[in-house]
Amino acid sequence: MEYLRPHDLAREHGISTQAVRNYERDGFIPLAERTASGYRTYTEVHAAALRAYMALVPAHGHSVSGQIMKSLNTGELDTALTAVDRSHAQLLRDRRTLDAVGQAVEHLTSGPDTAGPDPTGPDTTGPAPATTETLSIGGLAHRLGVTAATLRNWETAGILAPDREPVTGHRIYGAPDIRDAELAHLLRRGGYPLEHISTVVQQIRTAGGTQALSAALDDWRRRLTVRGVSMLDAAVQLSHYVALLGIAPADRFIRPGATAEH
């Protein structure tokens, strides 16, 4: 068996040997064997683990990537796959939100449709809500995976403007509010500051100009494309690592309808 030094693993990815040791400490790669004098020795399994982790980060982020690798390194394949599935589901949700906002931008820039709804009627600055769904602050927070305090901060920043229940004063988020919250959540994950997000949301509400909004959405769509391609790259490295670990079901390559004997 060929042994590798920390420097060998680090050089492949342009990182420091301390980073390799940190990844080992955090459980992202398996524990190294030690020589009699205490020096770390790595194998191709460690190299494959590091390749998988480094490929996962741009696809799923540091936190999720760490969860995936730690689960694999403790033999919890289903837990790792669940984390991957959730990340893919989030990407799909982001794409759907982008499509919905893109439709709103197209509506704003194309002007009122003479064959469509009366422009003097209710709000026509965005796509017609698909439902009349309303949510409480807790319900919306759960839907987005954020805290109620985050939603209150967005309200303070002018991003959200929910109605209030007359008797209790509780916040009520209608379909337009939910759309704005989805957009804010999307842009926030893209690294945009609250002030910028507030401007974008105000634009889509008032149709006072969509250039900044279009630019932001184009940029985020590019990011999603990069992330999607990164997921493909990560899947290749992850599959190779899982094969080396030998923790995948033996029949994973059996065609539908075939049997293990075949």
C-alpha cells in the first residue's frame, strides 16, 4: 500500500498541511495512521475523502459538506444521502423562486396586458398569487427555515410589510408577503445585504424600475448554474469515495427488474 504525507494531500488542492490536519480533526477525512515516531500517514482513501470534501464545498456549502463527510466516515450512508437530497431540493426551490420573480419582472417591463386583468384592479405589479394562502410569523419562519426574529428584522428593514390581525395584532402574511419573503431569503443566501434586498423588493412592489432587480436575478441564476454543475462534479467524487469505503448496498448497480444472481 502506498502511503501519502500530509503535504501530498495538501499540494493537490493548494491548501496548507494544517488545513488537512484540521479536516481530519473535524471528521471530514478519516483518521490517519501514525508511524512509530508519530508522523501521520495517509492512503488513497484519505486522498479520495479530501477530493470529495473539496468538491462538495462549492456545491453544498461548508456546513452541509461537513455533515455529509462525517456521516460517511461513521458509516451512516443514509444520513449523508439525506443531506445531499435536502441540498438538491433547496436548489430546485431556489430555481422555482427565481422563475416566479422572473415572471414578475417580465410583467413589469412589458407593461399591462390588454387581454389580461384590469390594471386598475388589485395589485398587478407581480405574478398573480397561486393561492390565497396566509401564514403566521411562525408558519412563514418554518417554511423558509429561518427564525421569527429574522422575519421581524426583515420587516424593520422594509422588506416585509405584513397585515395585522385586528384583535390580536398578530402578523398575517398573504401571498404577496410570502413571495417577498421567498425573494428576500433567496437574495440573502446570495450574500446581498438587507438594504439591497429592501430596494429590490420595493421595486417589484411598485414597478418603479427593474434594472437592479434583473441584474440581481441574472447574477443569482448564474450562481445557481455554477452550483448545479458543482453538484455534478461533487457526485462523481462522492460516488468514488463511497465505493472505496464499501458502505453502499451491493446491488446498487442492478438494473430494474434484474436480480442479484444476474
